[in-house]
Amino acid sequence: ARHFLDRAQAHAGLGAFLAVDPEVTLAQARAADERIAAGDTAPLLGVPVAHKDIFVTRDFPSTAGSRMLAGYRSPFDATVVRKLAEAGAVSLGKLNCDEFAMGSSNENSAFGPVKNPWDPSRIPGGSSGGSAAAVAARLAPAATATDTGGSIRQPAAFCGVTGIKPTYGRASRHGMIAFASSLDQAGPMARSAQDCALLLSAMCGPDPDRDSTSLDRPAEDFGRALGRSIEGLRIGVPREFFGEGLAADVREAIDGALGEYQKLGARLVEISLPRTELSIPVYYVIAPAEASSNLSRFDGVKFGHRARDYTDLLDMYKKTRAEGFGDEVKRRIMIGTYVLSHGYYDAYYLQAQKIRRMVADDFRQAFSQCDVIAGPVAPTVAWKLGEKSGDPLANYLADIFTLPASLAGLPGMSLPCGFGAGGLPVGLQLIADYFAEGALLNAAHAFQ
Ligand code: GLN
């Protein structure tokens, strides 16, 4: 723990951490040592893990990257954080992220951007940019993250680390500051599929009293699925993931990875996910709609920031929210409120929900022909800081390959598969059927 705390301090310029507290971390490490001495065999005893600042924690402030929650202390730990602590993990602190997990570049954090350790003039990806940068720069051996529309997979790809988003409902959302509740899902980032399996096993499991969408499936040991042969594995390659928007350098790295899989005995099958492009407008209706509702709780009364000067209650709400939220969050609250409003609900929200179902049906069709789906995580490698800030649409379009699995609630992961222009990492995305995290991790492990 001391080693990683020192590294985090030495590389504070990356902007990966929002909160560290060596006293708290070292006290947890000592407690882990005592558990080891007492013969405890919990799977993560003494393993340092850093948490995305979207998970609430008792021992560190929890901000969700927002001025609205600057300095906020939660009276409880998120279920995922608690489960990792029970498994023996030691918390290294809290990691930077886009405000309320809204973004693809980590430039929407109220506390400054995160830099990509491979090239500090570039973004680490988002919204879990702090998690990806911390693992890539070895400031933490592993980190927690969340994925609503790609925020585990895309930053993992841009920073050359491995990350997995499980099936929606596998990990409890209790204590995860809500962005879009029907999409939000927690998962780990680490240096390998093996490490991810270890963490994910500890993070998942039913939580019926605190998250009504948590699935009634027992926790699994995903590590046990690793090491099986992938001879005969049918890998679906979606035609729509290799269109003109895909940069040549990324395509080359992905093609190389698919070739490796063939050498390992896998068989490539061409498949189609015809609603891939529609996933962008569908997601950017549904996610803001849910966000506008979730973020109504930040009114200056119950949590965090409250405007200093105001005349009456309404004025207090207005000033608090005007001061507390950043531009992207305000944009989404406005879009969400609009698409849910009377007269527009049918045209936008309801329509988006119908297409969301069709996206899921496309996957069902695809999984009748293949065991896992492979393709790029993002159309390009990490872009320059500032290159797309101020251009929300350019950011949204870059999510095209991660959104379909999110809308369908399927497990997906990103694993490093080579380098593109400028020696920047490229991530291979693997998507599996519901509850097939074991097979997904095994396919990644075979490649690694
Ligand atoms: N980039 C997407 C967005 O801005 C996804 C973010 C996420 O998965 N949290 O909404």
C-alpha cells in the first residue's frame, strides 16, 4: 500500500486521484495484515484497490467529479466497496472521473482532466479516466469503475489496461451515484483478465434489499473459468463495427488480434448488428432522461452544495444547481427534461425504448451464430486534450461501439491488443451473452 501511495504522490500530475489519505489506507493495510496473521484466507487480503469517485465511501470524500458534491462525506460505503473490503482489499483512495460519469474523455470533471500516462497531451478516455490512468501508470494494481455507455471499456482501451462490465444487475448499484439507472453497472479495471476475474468475483452478487434491479444469481468464482481451451470458439465479427468511421490503425490492430484468435483455434463468423448506428441517438435520449430524474435530488437541501445568497426556496434551487453543475450535466438535464415532457415523450423517449428492445433482439439473433462477439472498443486511439471539448456531438459519436452492449445489458470487456498511431494502445472489445462473464474472461485470458 505504501508503494502505491508513494507512486500516486510522485505522479499526482496525471490528475488520476481526487482523494488520498495515507493514514486511512495504512490503517486498512494493518488490519489486513492482522487478518492474514489470524489465518483469514479472503481472496483479496491486503490487495490495494482504488475506487472511482462515483462510489460513495465512508472513509474518503465522494464527489462524482462534481462541484455539487465537493467535500461530501457519505455515512455508508457503496455495496461494491463494502464487498471488496470484506474480501480484504485495501482502499488507496478515490479516482477522478467525468462529472456524474457523463463523458468520454474525463474533461468534464469539475476537478480538472486526467492525463493519459502513455502521452500526457492526450485524454485517458472517460468517464472512468482516473481508474484507467491509475492502473496504467501503476498507481494502483486495480481499480473500480462504472460503465453506463462504455466508461469501463473505452478508458481501459485508451490506457492499455483490461476492464470488464458485467451483465446489468450482476453488481449492486447501491451507493453508486446514479447517472442512468437502467444502464449503470460497476466493474473492475486491472492489468489482466485474471486480475479482473478476481475482483469481479468479489464485486458481484445479489443485493435485494438495497438495489431492486440486482439479479438473483449467486456470486461466482470467475477465476475458475480461466484456462479452458478456446478451440472451436465461434467469434462473431459484426460487419457494422468495421465501417468507414473506423481508423485504419485501429482496424489493423483489431485484425491482428482476430488473426491471433484464429491461431488459437477460434473460428470467425461474420455477423450483423444492424442497429449499431441507432444506438447513439437511442442512448443519448434514454441516458439523459434518466439522468434528469436522478439528478433532481441535488437541490441544495439534502446533499452537498447550497448557494450562499438566495431570496426564496425556488431561487435557492436555481442558484444551487446553476453553480453546482457543469455544462455537460446541465445539457443532459435539459435534453432529458425535454424528451420526457408532455407531448414529446411518445416521439422521443418511448421510441428510443422500442429501438432499445430491437438492439437487444439483434444480439439475441447474433448469439445464435456465435459464442462471443469481437470488435473495436472505439473508432480511434486516444485523442488530444481539448480536441473535442466543446463539441459534445463528436464525443457522443465516439461511443458508437460500446453503446449497443450497454443498451442490451450484456457483459462486455476491453483488452489491450496492440498499438496504433503514435504508439498509443488499442483495445479489443469482447461481448458475450447474458451471464457469460466466465466465458468472456476466459476468451480474454487465452489471448493474454
Ligand atoms: N460516454 C458515455 C456518456 O457520456 C458513457 C459514459 C459512461 O459509460 N458513464 O454518457
